[in-house]
Amino acid sequence: MNRGPQRRLSVEISGQCIHSDYEHRKERNILGIIEGSWLCPGKHRDLTVVGSKKSVVSDILQQTIKIYDSYIEEHDGQLTVIDKGKKEIKMEFKEPLRLELLDFIQSIKTGFKKC
């Protein structure tokens, strides 16, 4: 059963989208929320994925990934937070725009198109 989008909000100023919020429910009541905004103060480029047993936070600017091993269990009607710590993965810094341009040049040289 695909219940489809539940909520969508976009804010535009002078024809430019400055905030978009999208919520989607799928089978088994799985919820996905995607939010993008120009309204946040500061420069943020991150991705957070929250699962039933672990969560992952990726900071694109710092090029780090943190895996949180924490979740909630229910026993006899009581909720208990299980926190087994976190693991941080430091990525080798690579300039994203440079990589994109190098990939573009390589695709011109080889004629290869990525999907």
C-alpha cells in the first residue's frame, strides 16, 4: 500500500525556492522527510538518516560520517534508550567542485555518460 505524499511545503521569493519541505509515507508506515532551505543561518551541508537501530549523520563540508548505535526498546510497556556509542569516520578531504570538473573532463575525453 503506497499512501503517497502526506505533506509538501515550498516557499518562494521572487520566483526562487528558498525552502522546501516534503514528507512521504510508504508501505509499513515508513516515513521519509526531505528538507532543503536557504533560510538556515550559516553554511550547512549535511545528511541525516535515522533508522530503527542506527542513525548516520554526514557533514558534507567537514567530510565526516558519524554512525550512532542507539535505539529504543520496549519492555513491559517501558521505553528504554539503548546507547552503544558512536563511530566517526573521517574522510580524506577532496574538493567537490574539483572532482566534479575532473569527472566532466574525463567524460568528454572518453565519451562516457553517467546515469
